Amino acid sequence: MKAARILRRVALTVGAVALASCHDALTVNNPKVIPTSDLGDANLIGTLLNSAVFAVNTNYSEFSWFSAIITDEALNATNDYRSGELSQRIVELAQGNVGPYPLLQFTRATADTSAALIRKLVKQPAGDLRLARALAYAGYGYLYLAEFTCTAPINAGPLVTDDSLEKIALSRFKEAITDATPADAGSTKLVADTILALANVGAARASLNLGNKTDAITYASAVSASFVIYADYVAAPTALNNTLWGRVNGQNKQLGVHPLMQNLHDPRVRYTTQAVLGHNQLTLLNTPYSPRSFSTYTAPDSQVIQSYSKIDMASGLEARFLRAEAEGPTPLTVALVNERRAVGGEQPLGATDDVMASLREEKRRDFFLAGRRLGDLRRYKAQGIGDFFPSGPHPTSQWGLYGSATCYIITQDEINSNLNVANYVPPATRPPGYSP
Amino acid sequence: MKIPLPRRDRRLATRSLLCSSIALLFASTSLVAQPTGAVRGTVTDAGGGAPVGQVQVYIVGMRHGTITQENGRFLITGIPAGQVTVRAQKLGYAPTQSAVTLAGNDTANVDFRISSAALALDEVVVTGTPGATEKRVLGNTVSTVKADELTKNTPIPTVTELLQGRASGINVTSNSGSVGTSATIRIRGASSLSASTQPVVYIDGIRMQAGAQRSFDNSGATVQATSALDAIDPNDIESMEVIKGPAAATLYGADAASGVIQIITKKGRMGQQSAEWNARAEYGGIDWALARPTTYWNCTDANIANATLFPNCAALGASPSNRLLIDNPLDQPGALRRGNVTTYGLSTRGGADRYSYFFSFDHDGENGVLYNNFFRRDNGRANMQASLRDNLTLQMNVGYVRTNSRQPLSDNSSNSIIRNAYRDRPAGPWPWQAEYRGLGPAIANQYDNEVATERYILGSSLNFQPFSWFQNRLNAGVDVNDQRSMVFYSIDTTGRQPWGATDANGWIGYILPNTHLWTVDYAGTATNNLPRQLTSAFSVGVQYSNTQLDSWQATGQTLVANQLNLVGSAATRDADQIFIEQKSLGTYAQEQVGWRNRLFVTGALRVDNNSAFGSNFKLVKYPKASVSYVISDEPFFHVPHVDQLKLRGAWGEAGNAPAPFTAVQAFAPTTTAIGDVQVNALQPQAYGNPNLRAETGSEVELGFDASGFGGRLGAEFTYYNKLTKYALVTVPAPPSSGYVAAGGGATGTYLANLGKIANDGLELTLTATPVQQRNFGWESALTLSTNHNKLVTFGTGFSEIRFGTFAINQKFAQGFPLGAYWYTDVVRDGNGNPVLTGGKMTVDTTLHYLGPSTPTREMSLTNAFTIFKNLRLYSYFDYKGGGYLFDGIKYVNDRLDLNTWAVNNPKADPLTVQYLESGATRPDIVRSDFIKLRELSLAYTLPQFVAARARAKNATIQVSGRNLAIWKLHGYPGVDPEVEFFNAVGSNGQPATPTSLFDRTDYCSIPMLRRIMVSMNLTF
């Protein structure tokens, strides 16, 4: 009996100590992350704004890559055959995450979440340029998703069309314009002008993609010709590099100028004349020098794409192209085309030249590797202007024919994790005679 | 009057005194000796007559005892005069005893011949129980790996190899033949999708880190992970106890559903009275004995005409007689070398009445077959025990290890010479070196990736018995693993940037994951005699563990000169830090009732909490119950040839806690550039799951232990059935939520408690002593295990998750084994013939089930022959079967590189070639069954007079080999069906991707290497 009493005491003591110490003993901290629930601090507004910018910067050079390889801008010599398929316009679920979909969603969601969090934290949205800038970046997040994919879900919802995504993008741009406009005076005017221009270029682009040319002209007209904003990259750390640098340098080269972009004799589209074998040991590459839209571009010389080459993500020149495309072959359009042809060392348009074709040609040169080409080609095709996607035999002859993809698709991971898209079946894009 | 000790014993006594003075630092008592009589003698093995060391010889009912030396001799002094019983016992042998009458000042001679025990019900285990418990009490099976015996038979350099095939139900998959790399250990199959499927490991009661250790590279290059478990030197291990599932592991709580391995290191024994020194030296060679890659190219006319893409074909000219090109890249000078192993060690163990000690130092150096592959390990161990009072014992164990490993690029690395040899196209062009697709050895061997660790494992164990009925044990300790992973790219001198643009100007990077794991473990047991010959043992316990990972990273880019390769010397520098903490607290109570020492019923309940549980989930409870019945002790038991029979059954639950902070939805800091200015930002980091809880494994095991034929035959049989509920599944966060890796394109993930996973199987261990003669002994052991694994249900929503490397060919699918293989085939007509469209086959992307990706049957057979006392031949055959493996490199070679014989054979059937080139995975997922001659050794114990010339009591020389032969039973086309594609480990030590625990591909890994060793072992 004495034994039982002692044992009971020991057991009770052990249990009591264990339970009493439970709360404190299990307290842990992880200074590497901040719980989402702790983001409601007004001191974080500046950081959240940076987050919206980060969302675009961190992936923009990859957007340039993905836009280039599926169009007529670039050849892809990545060793991963699944990536090679993308540049053959074959887009399938089996390619997993080698496509841009996760990056597009990261950019969209991060920018949009940042904007939403800032909206909760600012006292007066009207005139708050931090909110306006974040909203503009959020708009671009939706715009990229719309231009790169034909259909995609938002926040684990059902699939929505690219047009619906364009409309959301447009709504973000409009909100940005609304919020920035009250601040477009006095000491904040300079900053507000930049944000308004950023939002107006995006709104013009989304409007044009939606076929609303009147609005596109209105928004584009509001942008100063000298405006330009870059996706920014610096030499260090590596995480802030322009990823195209690694793709065109080193022994495992991946990116070369597409034959359809070669022999233009245009300073805006320069490349190495000595072709080298790419990473896949199959594709001969003429690697590009810094194109016009990169900060390291210089007209008389050929500058290697650098880790710190910044990329034009929105500019007055782009607004002029958007306006010209919306207006059609007006004198303003002709003037723009001739201005750009002069930059490229070409003769002015002749009387019988197709102004709009020339406009498209100048735009692809001016925005070579700047992430615009895929959106442009999809718009040209969707609006009946023409199908300018590369087709027929692929320049890497062993691969056979081009497929028929005009956009990227969601991934198997999205299907696995989002019950709303569980039944998604991607369109067939394989060319005849192709086996995966 | 004292009996004068012989000269040798005096020398031993002197050594003992020296060691005693060290040990006395830890003991609060002094030697006590009252010699009145002595017993001396020799213990030999009944089968073959070889002397047996480390046998505990003691006087029954007294404190007097000792341990035999390696020559089998022992001496016990200070025994009160009169009739005494001398008993000899050792793990794995049947105890034996002899009565002797001692007169005062007399020395009696007692020799023992002990026999291997087929079944040792009185053997004590310490794993899965509150305290030391006899096996007869346990309702579950505990496998004991007798490391001390095994390391005597053959050199075994790592704990991983020590475990491989030694006990039923333990699956050890070596991922690569590269020295220093980790293995995957699973017990009774995979019981989890995403939580650890590896057992937790304790060393002398202190939990230790045993998983894969991440290497570091700035470009995601594939380098095999190194092993934290293999920091322990097998020569320091006395034995290992393995409990295999929730039925046995309940008392370990929320981490033990995949089993528990307890490493018990060597210790001195109180009463040993003398010190024994052991010196060991081993040297050997390592070579790639299996097939090496051979590549082919049949030059067509079109190839010969295209000098740009097929220069070596063009070089042939138009000669039709010389069109087939053949390369053997790894046979070139400079590709592979003959590796080597050098190990040596020195240890001493001893003790006196109130203290004991074991000290050791070991060095292990291995150079792999690739020029930039090595592994070094230096470790020291000091285990000391002191009896502070008659009822209070303190054990202190200190282990210190330094390891350094350099790993080559392998697997899917574009710059690996293995990969570039396999993917060579003899037609060229070769951008860097003849016969290599990319970098060849000249540059690839410069790759410098090293993982160094400095490891302290400190443990203490206090045993206090205030009353005869009340036993307390308190274990406390810490495992400190300070790791330093480094990668260095020297400044490019080729002008061609072989390592890429980022590294061309010199790049140095370090990551320093420092992991500290604290353990506090209390157990108290009160025993009580109840009426009707019943006994009771009631236990309570508390276990607390705290794991902290503090990882620092620093990188530097653009160096001034190669010798100035500190991060601080670089023009641009970057730093990062990770801190992750996980704490666990569990308490349990257990009641064990025995009846006449033959029937035992046990019930227990453990309650756990863990910092990784979600905010909506608090405690988890794990019950257990077991019964053990030694039916052979019953008077009615009379079964011919059966000596002992124990029936047992157990049911229990244990858990698997989620990884730290996986429950919390969170953002992480990052940076971005605005203009040229770097600014702070935040990015989505963890999707989180507030409902996260530990998964629960529930297991039933039934079986029996038996011995017969006078102890010459033993059998252990177990059937188990395990069900994992609330299975932790790493599922992709919907990319549309934004929780994806910025810049990397990898999908973000989160943990969810989803489904149910079932495992069942049989385990059988047979031990036999077919021959037991004075001059010839033959001992044999056979282990056999089966495992059937199935994902019962995903839970709500999911139907399957598909994955695979190079092709989607594996699934988590309901009703099928986890990560099983599914194949694609070409479209076929009703007769099974491929349908040709425009002369081409078309792949049907429908996935068809093929089979499991891990073995479902394993068998090991060991035989030991002892001839004329001194000669011992040992062999170990290992069989794994029932699984499939995707020969990823053949798939890629056939389809993309077009460099295999099958597609270049001029006489090959064009349809067959087309089929291989089609991309259908059916031809490349193949049964991986194999038998390996894993170990073969021949040991010769020198005659005593020869050993004596070296002043040794015992001297053994040995020749041994490992991985000597392989038989692929179903013609697996790859070199080694045992390898595992890059075992990816993320920055937090967790699997790098949701499926990397199950992703099975044979792709350019280094096969298991042959090792031939000679060794010498001296005991003084």
C-alpha cells in the first residue's frame, strides 16, 4: 500500500510537471517567416509595396524567355526536352513546372495580395501613391497571366478565360489611376505621373487585348513618350540577376536568336555571328546581345546581356505602339513607323507598303526579348489580323514540325490541388508524327 | 594471503590502474577488494572451439564478476570461500553455469563451452520499454543486431551497412556507390506519404540526427546527400535494437511510427578488473567492378555528309565497312581510379567494482573511384559508468566525430562525367573532351563540393533505485551537429565558362546548418508482487525533445585569385540565415501484469504535444496493449524437438509529427531591386494548414519465438498489419494561390492530413547451428520479410498524384502501392500490334499500373564456418525482389541520345527501334530483383604463441570483400538496380519536393562499388 501511495505521487508529479510545462516548453519561434496574420501592421506598407514590385522583377526576365521561345524570337537549347517541347509549340501537362505557369501565378498573387494588404492598412486610399503603385503592379500580374495562358484559375477557383483576366487587370489599372490622380499635383506630382503612366500603359494594353480600341487610345494617349519603367536587376546577389544572362553565357547556352529574327541588320536585334552548340548538344545558337529594350543596350556597339540588364516592362514607346495599333494606319502611325525604321537603319515606308504590317515588324524589333511578343501574336491571331506564330519544320530539324500551341497551360499540380479544375483537359498541340 | 598474480595479470592490473585513475574522475567511490578466493578459466565456442571474448562471467548472487578477454580468458578474485555458482553469459549465446567450491586463498579453474542461443528469452532489451526488460515479457518483436560480432567477421565501415540485411523487415536502399553518401532506411514499408518514412534513431537513450545531410551548390547541381547516421563508427557499437512499428514504438510517441533504432555503444563492465586494449588496422581497394557505359553510333550517309553535327561520322568518309562507332568513355585514363580504404582504431575497456569505462579512437578514410570523391571520419568515444551508491548509477557517454566528405557531381547533373559518359554520342561533337557529351574528367574533376561536420553526442543516464521495488531512470543529452557545406568554383582559365557565367570569375559558398537536438527522458517503474502469483510493474515516463536548426549561408562571387577564396575576399557577397525549432513533449503510463513469469499482459497510454501541430489541434493520444505467453514453461507443454516457445501479440499506435512550422501560413523576407538599390520585400512562403496534426500509425503484430533441437534451431515469426491514419501528405499548394517558389518555378506545398496507408507482411528469422563440433562449427541465419503496401484512400478530394523524373511514371493512387510505377505504351490494335500512322507509332498517354517501386520481398542468408578454432569463413547473400525500377538513363539514351546498341544495331528490327524511340515508358520499367554476394570474409586467428610475440593476447588477420557479385534475376538492363536517383534534401532538411521520398529512377548514379579489404586486429 505504501508503494502504491508513493507511486501515485510520482505519477501525479510527473503528469503535473509535464502538463504545466507543456505551454512554455513547446513555444518555438521562426524568425525566418512572418505569419500572414501578423501582416496587419501599418509599418509594413513600404515593404508590401516593394513586394508588389518584387513580384514582377523576380520573374520578368523569365517571362521574356517564355515569350521568346514559343514565338519567333528565340531558339531554346535547354537540355530538358520538356522545355524543348515548349519551343516547339507543344504544351502538355507532362511538362510539369518547366513552363511559366507557377511563375505567372506567383507574380499575380504576390502583387495582388500586397495591394490588398496595403488597401487594408492605408487610411485614405484616394491619393495614396503606395496603394496606387501596388495596384498597378497587381494589374500587370493579371495582364501577364492573361497574355501567357488561355485560361487559368484565381486563388484555387474555377478556370476563367484570358479575357476575364484582362478585365481584372484593367480594373486594377483603373483603381490605380483613380487612387493616384488626386496626388498628381504639387510635391507628389512627379511620382504620381510615373504611376499614372505605368497604369495607363497597362490599361491600354489590356484594352487593346480586349478589342476595346477607343479605350486603348485614351489610356495610351495619356502616357508621356519619354516614360519608361524597368524590371530592375542588379549584379549581386545572384537572386536579383536577369536570368537571361545565364541563358546566353557560360558553356551551357540555352537561348539563341530565332532564324526569323536574324539577318535584319538592325541594331536593335544583334547577335553573335559564330553559332555555337547549345546545352542540348543539338541546337546551334547565335546568342543575342542586349536588345533595345534592355538597359545595357547601346546603339553603336554590341553589348553582352549582363546580369544587371534591366528590361523595359512599360514605356512611352510601348504606349505609342498600342495607340498606333488601335488607331490603324493614320499619319500618327506612319510617323511612328518611320521613326522606328530610321532607328533600325531602314528606309521610310513607301506608298504601297503595309503600314500596319510594318508597325508590327517595328514593334517586334523594338521589344525583342522584352516579353511582349507572345501577347502580341495572340492578339493578332485572336483579332483576325493574322497568325504569325512560327510553323512548319522547326529550326532544330531533329525535332520535326512545330506544334499548334498559342498559349501556356495550367500545371498538373494545379489539377492535383484545385478541385475546381480537376477535369481540365488541355488542348492537343502535338504536330503529326510526334511522340513525347 | 593474496594469490600472487601472474606477470601478465600484473601488467593488466597496472593498465587497469591507469585507466581507473581516469575513470575515478567520474566516480565518487574507491576500489574495494577483499580477496579470499579466485576463479579463473577460459570461455570457448562450442562450435569450432574458438575463444569468446566479452563474455560476462560472474558469481551468482554476488557482486563479483568480470568480462572475458578476447582470448576467452577470465579471472575473478575476492570471492568469499565456500560453494559458489559461476555463470557465463553473452548476448547471442545460451547462458551456462558451473558450481565450484572455493577454499580460502584458493584459485579454482572453470572452463566454459558456450553455444549460440537460438532463442534468448532472458536477453534484456532497452528499446520501446520504460526500462531494461527481458524479451520474454515483450508482446512485440525487437530485433537485435549484434554489431560487435558482425564487425569482427568483416570490416563494416558504416552504420548503414551494418543495418543492411541484418534483420527482417528493415529495408536499406543505398542511393549511390559514391563514398560518404546516405541511404534510405525503411522499416516494414513506407507508412507515410510525406512525413519521414525513416525510423528515429537513439544512441544510448539520446535521440540523434540520422537523416540525409544536404550539400550545397549555387546552381542546384545534383550531388548525393551525405549521412548523419554514418558519423557513428560501427566499431564503437555493441548492438543495435530495432523496433519496427507502432505496436512496439508507442512509448516513443509522435515521431516513431516508422520504427525506432537504438544504438547501444560499447561499455566497460563493472567487475572486469582489468583493461583490455584493442588495435585494428584495415586497408583495401574500391573499384567500379560492374559494367561501365558503352555508347554506339551507326553513321548513316546523312550523318557522314554533315560534319557540323556528326564530325566523327564525317571523318569516316564514305567507307561502308566502318560505320559503327563505339565509345567506352569511363575506360579512358583519368576517368576512374581505384579507390582505397584505410581505417585504424584503438580502444580500451575495463572497470572495477564500482566503475567501468570504454575509450576509443577511430579513423576511417575512403577515396572513391571518382577523383573528387572522398570520405574521412575521425571519432573518439568515452563511455564511463560509476556506481555512486549501491542504488545509484551514473553513466556518461561522450562521442565526438569529425567527418569530411567531398562529393562529385552525379545523377542528372549536366557537368557530371557519369552522365556525360552515358549520354555521349560517338558521332560527336564533343565540346570539351573526347567521348563526353559535356564536361569530361579534365574539368569535371575540379568540382569541389565538400560537407564537413563536427559532431558531439553527449549523454548521461542516471539509474536510481531508492527502494527494491522502485526503479528510476533519467536520460539527458544533446546531439550537436555542426555542419559546413562548401562549394568552390575556381576562376575560369579556359575562357569558355565551363561552370556557367555566374561562376566564371570564381565563386565560393558556404552553408552551415548547425543542428542541436536535446533529449530529456525520465522513466520510473514500480514493481509489486500481487496475490495469485501475479506481479505488477507500473511505469510512468516523460520525454522531451527540442530540435534547433540554425543555418547560415554566405556566398562570394568574383574572386581576386583562387587562393584568396574566403567569402570576404569576393567582390560581391551575400548572406542568408534559417532558424527552425521543433519541440515535443510526451508523457506515458504503462501497467504490466505478469503471471508465474510466463504470461505477461501490458497496457499503456502515451499523450503527446508538439510545436508543429496546427493551432486548431492540441494533443494526440497513443494507446498500446500486448500479451506474451511463454507456453513452453507450462508443465503441459511437450512438443517434440521444441525447447522453448513464446507466443506474442501486440497492438499499438504511434505517430509522425509534421515538419516544423508547416502549420503556419506565412510570408518570408526577400529583397528586390528598385533601380540599383536593393530593398526589403516579402513573398509568400508557406501555405500552412491550421488543422495539421500528427499522423497516427496503428499496428497489430502477432508471432512466436521458438527454439528447438537443443538450441540448434531458432525461429522468430511475425505477421504485422499496420494502418496509418491522418496520413501527412505533402500536397501542392494550388499554384493559383501564389504559394510557389519565386524564380525557381517549383510549386509550393503544404502538409495535409488526408488518407490512410496500409502495410502488412511477414517476417521470419531462422537461426541454425547445423554443425557444432570441437574443430568445426557452422552457423547459419536466414531472414525473410515481405511487405505489401497500399494507399487505402486519399481522403476527401484527391484521387491521385502523378509524378516522375523524365517521364510521369509514378503515382500516389488509391488502391495501389505508394509511388508505384505506371507505364505508357504505344497505341496498339486488337492483336496487340502497334498501330502505325504515317509509318509512325503514337504513344498512348494513358497510364497503366505495373508494380511497386520498392522491393516487396527481402531475404538475407549468412553462413559462418569455424574450422580448427582459428579459421572463420563468413558469407552474406542479400536478395531483394518484387519491385520495379525505371531505367531512366536507358530511356533517355534510347529516345534522345540514340546511342544504345538497341537502336544502333544495323540488324535491329526497325519497329523495335521505333518503339524504343517512341517515348513509351513500358520497355524501361523493369523488374529489379537481384541477389548480391554482399560480404565474404576469411578470418584467421593466429596461434597464441604467435600473438604473444607481438605481446598480444589475440591476433586476427582477415581478408574480406563487399559487393562481390550480383545476379539480376529478371535481366534488369541497368548496371545496378539498387541505386537511387539524386536523393534530394531541401534547405530545412526535409525532402526537397512532395514526392522525392518516392521518386525512384536509375539515372547516372554511381553503382555499388566492390571493396576488397585486408585487416588485422590485435587485443592486448
